[in-house]
Amino acid sequence: MLVTGGAGFVGSHLVERLLRRGDAVTVIDDLSTGSRPNLALAQSAAPGSGSLEFVHGRLSDTLSAWGRPAASFAEVYHLAAAVGVKLIMQRPVESIENNVAETAALFRWLTSGPGPKPVTLLASSSEVYGKGVKSPFSEDDDVLYGPTTVARWSYAASKALDEHMALACHTHAGVPVVVARLFNTVGPRQIGHYGMVLPTFVSAALAGTDLPVYGDGRQSRCFCDVRDVVIALTDLLAAPACHGRVFNVGSNQSITIADLAGLVCRVLGSASGIAPVPYREAYGEGYEDLRQRQPDLSRISAAIGWSPRIDLPSTIRDLAAALTASPPDMKVSPASSALLSGGAHP
Ligand SMILES: NC(=O)c1ccc[n+]([C@@H]2O[C@H](COP(=O)([O-])OP(=O)(O)OC[C@H]3O[C@@H](n4cnc5c(N)ncnc54)[C@H](O)[C@@H]3O)[C@@H](O)[C@H]2O)c1
């Protein structure tokens, strides 16, 4: 199994699930936002099962230097990307290039070379729906973006282009593909550096400082535990009837951001307050936010019988525990130590 972006937040939980299954897993990750401790945690949670090879490098560079055919993998999970609106707005050129060119490189590699094509999952995003006002969002809904002069829409557009590429390779190049549109995904190992709301709130509550709530706090989102999400990802890929299709993956339980701040404080017994932050201070002038974003889960439920199981208070407690614990060391097999040191790939 190949996991791009496997040292990241969602990727490391996926790796953990695959290792528990007993799979041989190869991760390609440039550690731009991911980390070795994430992989060490995945390994230590699945002791003695499966095997892990870690290739430290940019995806496109690694694939072009590799000489390893796509057919040597049964499944490919493509998670490597510049993630989150804040990161995209801070580093737009690099992020657009990362999301578009790196995915193109992966599909070029998948479609070239001899042998059967691995079944491939593209991790897309609910951002693809843009600022449509219909609720909940269904997979075949029209999408609505703001103008190209507003930088935040570049994340949505880049992910939409990735979806087109994946679905075109399914139809025209024989790569069995599943597109998973992830809604807000939360849980242990997520960090707040790139504007992710729950780790930011949990860190503040643990530190006893005010929780920064953007805008009026009445915008709502649905938060799904990453450990539920990775079950959906593997089960979607394992079901041939899902290939060539797009699926929403997330929770359909909505909560406002102000209520989320209150819930975090209650669950963690924190006396922190709330600090309102205007959008222009958080993101700069002209930022457009969405009032709500909720997935219609009927398609995924009918296809694989999936629905989220872990409730938000449990996720908050586990995230708090993870943020206060120190990570274990990563176990390195002799075969992968050269790759780990970065010797084989830039
Ligand atoms: N976390 C969420 O709420 C969420 C929501 C919607 C979609 N997604 C999608 O899920 C996927 C994983 O997101 P995440 O939250 O785990 O983010 P993350 O930043 O933790 O993971 C991305 C990983 O990809 C790696 N990476 C980035 N560009 C790379 C490149 N060119 N070559 C090699 N490695 C590279 C990073 O180092 C990181 O480990 C992304 O595709 C993202 O768009 C996540």
C-alpha cells in the first residue's frame, strides 16, 4: 500500500489502520506539515503488525527518481497536499502548485508503466463545494466559488481540479479511483499551526488562555473524528462498486464555533474565556467565510454502511491527551533507514 502524505494528521491514522490490518505500507512525505513522531505513534499503536517503509521526499521528485512501477502497489491513498485555507492564503503560489502539479505527477506515474493499475483514493475536501448555500451538500450538487481575485478560493479550485484529474484517469486511463470529500476532520495528532480550529481551542483551554473565535462565532461546522474517517477511506477503496465515484466523508452533526469553544472548556474543565477575532485580523481584508457546511451522508451510508461513531467530547478528551503527551521514537527497519535519513531522495 502506498500512502502519500502519510506522516500527516489524517495520513498517520490511515497508516495505523493499514498496519493493524497487517499490510506492508510505504509512505512518501516531505515533512512540510507532517512529522516523524506521527508515524512513530502509528507504529506504536499497531505493534508487531504490518511493516512500514518511509520515504522522505517530495512526491513528484520521489516518483520520478524511483523506477518502481505503480503496479507494485495494490492500493494508493493520495493525501499529500497543502491543507487548510490559512496555509493556502499565507503561501498561495507554493500551495496551488503543490495541490495541482503533485497530483498530476501521481496520476502520470499511475497511468504509465506496465501491469494492473492500483485502486487509488484521492483525499479531496468539502471546500470543493465553495460557497453554495444549499444544506446539506450532496456529491452531485453544483459548486459556487468567489472570484479569482479572492485567494481563499484557490484551495477549492485546486482540489476540484484534482477530482477532475482523478475521475478522468478512471474513465480514460483504467485507474480505479475513489474521490473522498473530507469535511472537518479532527482528533489526536492534529495541530493548530495552520488555522485548524479544534487543536487551537484545546491548546488554549489547556493553557488557560482565551479561545480565539473568528467572526461572530455563529458559523457552524460538522466535526468528524479522524479514526472514523480512515475506516471510511479503506472501506470505500475495498468496494469495487464505489470506484469512479465521489463520496462525502464526515459527520452530519452541526455545531457553531462559539458552542464548540464552550464545549471544549466544559469537557476539559477549563476556566478559559472566549476572545472574538475579526476575520480581517485572522485572514486579512476581503475574507469570505461560509455560514454552514454539512454533508449529506446518504450516498456513503448506502454504499458501505458507514457512519461516524466517536462523539465530539471523546475526540476533545483524546486530542487534549495527545497534546500533553510526548511522542514515542520511531522504529526504523534497516531497509528503510537510508530513506529515513533522506539519502535516497531530496
Ligand atoms: N484535516 C481536515 O479536516 C481535512 C479536510 C478536508 C480534506 N482534507 C484532506 O486530507 C488530506 C490530509 O490532510 P491532513 O489534515 O492530514 O493535513 P496534513 O498537512 O497533516 O497532511 C498532509 C501531508 O502531506 C505532506 N505533503 C504535502 N505536500 C507534499 C508533497 N508535495 N510531497 C510529499 N508530501 C507532501 C505533508 O508533509 C503532510 O504530512 C489532504 O489531502 C487534505 O486536503 C483534510
